[in-house]
Amino acid sequence: MGERVNFKRKNNNDIPKKIKIVGIILVSILVIYIIIKSAIRAVNSIPETNIEKKEAYYKVSDYGSFEEIMQNYNCKVISKDESSGNLVAYVSFGLDLYTGDKSNERHFVQMCRVIAEFQKFKDFELIDTNKNINIAVKCEDTNIVELKINRRC
């Protein structure tokens, strides 16, 4: 019976401390939310110059010439020769085979599919001497059977 029981109220200073802690947590969450939202908006506003936009435009009937196809894929036609029955075109590609560590293979394959269909599936070769890129495409019937980049078919 030697213990004394204190029936006095707890110190009311604990309540403002709890309110401050909850307020700091809410402000921190709000700041993190704003930063994430800004980062997402910044990423979405970066202009896209890669192949995803070009793949949406794949109606061969919309092209009137080989040059239009190449222009759509940001390429310039320097010269072309069809005297052997197959197209051999010297071009200046808009993209390298790699952008940094990312391969642009899909871009070149998609471009070759459009050209093959436009050419009624005749063999063709695209040569860019400045970038040392040589694309050889071999077709049969209505299919591409071989597509080699920097190798001969």
C-alpha cells in the first residue's frame, strides 16, 4: 500500500505534438505526390522521334512512290537503280542502327516491310555509305524470306 496513484490528467502538450507529426506526414505525402506527377508529365511531354509513331502509318496504298516511303521514315534517297530488275537504292538513313544502347531494328524491319509490299515483293537493297549500313531483302511470293543488315542475302 505504499504506492500512490496519481489521478491527475496527462499533460495536454502531447496532443499538439501528435497534430504536428500528422501534419508533417501529410505535407510530405503531398510533396512526393506533386514531384511524381511532375515527373510523369515531363516524361509524357518528350517528343517521340522513334519507330512507334511510324508503325502506325503502314498503309502502302497511301504511298505514291519509293521516295515518299523513305521520307516518311526520315530517310533521303540519294540514287536508285532498278536496271537489274531489283531495286538498289543509295540512301541516307535518319537513324543509326543503335541510339545509345537501344536497337532501332524494329524501325528498319518495319520500313523494309513497307518497301517490300510497295515493290510487290521484289528483292531490294538499301545502302547508306555514310553510316555503313547495308540492308539486303530477299522476297518470295508475298513474303520477306531474308532480311540482312550489313550482310548480303
